[in-house]
Amino acid sequence: MKRFGFYGLFVLILVVSAACKRNPLKVDLSQVDSEVEVVRFENELQNLEGKDTLATIAELSNKYPDFFNLFTYRVIRVGGMGDEYFEDYMKTFLADSMINEVKSAVDNEFKDFAKLEKQLKKAFKYYAFHFPEKELPTIFTYVSGFNQSVVTAENIVGISLDKYLGRECQFYKELETTPRYKAMNMYKERILPDVAYAWAITEFEDENSATNLLGQMVQKGKMMYMVDAMLPEMNDTVKIGYTADQLNWCKMNETAMWTYLIENKMLYSTKRMDIVRYINDSPSTSGFPLESPGRCGVWLGWQIVRQYMKSHPEISLSELMNDKDYQKILNDSGYNPE
């Protein structure tokens, strides 16, 4: 009887421990029927029969009018169908030797595209679970000539696959506009968190409501929590784009960073440069040691929001994302790293 009692207690401890560690964001998707469409736009564009004629290009424009304009105006910046030199610019883009070389590199790196497509669809199923009333975007992939990694518009997400060819990609080493710290995040596993973060910003960011550093930190922390919700199985290093050492540095220095911001009265600063240095991407965070990663303010905001949601399980993701009272989120989180 004693042995049985001990065994029963042991099992109970294991069950409770597992329940405590269970990720509340890893929800059941079996009832979610919504699914995003993924369009390989780079293949359709490059494989056009007679792609050197305006009439043929117009057919693709008519097929995907909203994205086509987004692509030509914002991504490759050659204008639109009605512009005088548009046909010439498109012919030049499609015939460019570097663009075709990059397209070959994309085909090689993403030859198993089905895996990425499945992951994108699953991420947006998580989104649909939390926001069933919202319309899902259509996802377009393309080759941009190393322009914007992810672009968004109403019901559209665009992914520049040539910005995710791997950290050691020779193209990135030759591009003067791509510093090493940026190239470290230009690998295909980063597509998912980049897309989730960009979509969170598109749907929920309100720059006018975040007027000081604290507001910006918590607002960006909410966007990172959306990444948590859409990618609950992903490692934090990939989500935020840190190495294991950089993430560990943040964890080891969380108290010191928070104390520094408080003691130097930075949390309520409205100065643009005070906000930029803690929020924007950079080799390290200005004001912190050189071994710190960039965007430490975003990481701290992420921890505040995580603590807030852990302390208030009754609050839905929708309620969080629509809450613009950043001071209240901090106060109610009980955040106090020690």
C-alpha cells in the first residue's frame, strides 16, 4: 500500500508539473476551417509565355491586381501599368542576369517549399482561432532583387524569398547594404516570425498611442506575443532573431537592463533617439554593453506582456491586442525582474 501510495503521488506530481509547463497558446486547431492561400508569384511571373510583352504582363496584373500593384510600386519600384516606361522597366527586370541568378538560388533553397507552405498555413490557423471574425490574407512569394523582406497591405502578405537564402549566402556578403548583423537573420526559418510580426503590426499597431519608450516597448512586446500565439512551438531565438548567446545575455541581464532604464528615467522619455536606440534593429543596444543584442527594449517589452498574460489568463489575445493602456499592462503584469 505504501509503495502504491508513493507511486500515485509521483504520478500526480508529474501530471501537475506537465500542466504547469503546458503552453496555453498551443490550442486545438481541429475546429478551424479557415486556411490561407499561398501564391508562388515569382514562378508565375518568370514563367510567363511572352513575358516581354505588355499584354502578357497585363494578364498577370488582372489576375492579382492588388498584389501586382504592391509588387511593382513598393517592392521593385518600376511604377504601374499606366506609366510611360513601365513596359521597358519590367522587361529589364525580367531579363536582368542577377535577378535570374537569384531566382535560381531561390529555387534551390526552397525546393521543398511544401514544408514552408504548411507552416504558414498552420500559423494563420492559430491566428484564425484567436480572431475568427477577421479575414485571412493571401500570401504571395516573390523575388525582389533584395528589397523589402516582408510587405503587407489589406489582406495581403508578400515574402521576398531572396532575403532568406541563408546566413552565408554569397549575395549578402557582396551587398554593401547588408551588414553582417542583418545577414544573420536572413535564413528561411526566419520567414515565419517575420510574417507573424509584420501581420501583427499591420492589424494592431497604433504608433500614435505609444508616445514614450515604455509605450513602444509594451506595444512591440504585444506584437511579439502575437508571434508567440501564431508560432507556439517555435524557439525564442528564432522568434526574435537572437543567437542562443544573445538570448542568454538578455536573461542574465534582465534585472540590470530594467534597473538602468528606471534609474536613468528612460521609460517615460518621448525623445525619438531614446526610443530608437532601444527599439530599432542594430548590432547591439546603445547604452547597454557591446555584447548586448539589438532591440533589447523589444525583448523587455515582450517579457512584460508575457508576465501580464500569465498573471491574467482570463484576458483573451484579442483583448490584449486591442488594449492601448500600456501603463496599465505594466502595472497589472507585476513585472519586477530580480
